[in-house]
Amino acid sequence: MPYIKKSERTQYIAAIEELARLVPSDRALRPGHLNFIISSLLHKVYGPSMRYADHNEAIGVINCVALEFYRRKTAPYEDEKIRSEGDI
């Protein structure tokens, strides 16, 4: 997970909870809504006058989020399924 101080995380909790509540549970709609939220947040954070370094940083954050999510959530899920269903 993102390694920021616990005291700094609390300022985001209410906004994250509200966004999560607003995202549709419909699996066909959810990806578009999540993409819109993440893209909009990046645009707000970096603004319309992004330089190359900003683009590089944003792409790095997006890639690290994907890798961290895989490592912390997807890989353990896959390991459990291998144990319960068998390996290929």
C-alpha cells in the first residue's frame, strides 16, 4: 500500500469512502467510472500545464498502483485459487 504516515491518511478517508459509495456496483459500468475518477484526480493534481516530468511521474504512479494492487491483492487471491482448485 502507499507508504505515507498514518496521520496523513486520515484526511483522505471520508472522500475515498464517498467516491467508493458512488461507483456503480455493475461490473459493466464500474471500469469507466473508476477510470474517470482516477483520470480526473490526476488532471486536478497536475493541472493543464503538465511538463514531461509531470507526465513521467503520473505514469510512474499509475504503474506502481497497478503493481502494488497485483502484489497485495491479486497474487494472494491467485495463490489461494491454486491451493483450492489446483495448478495448471
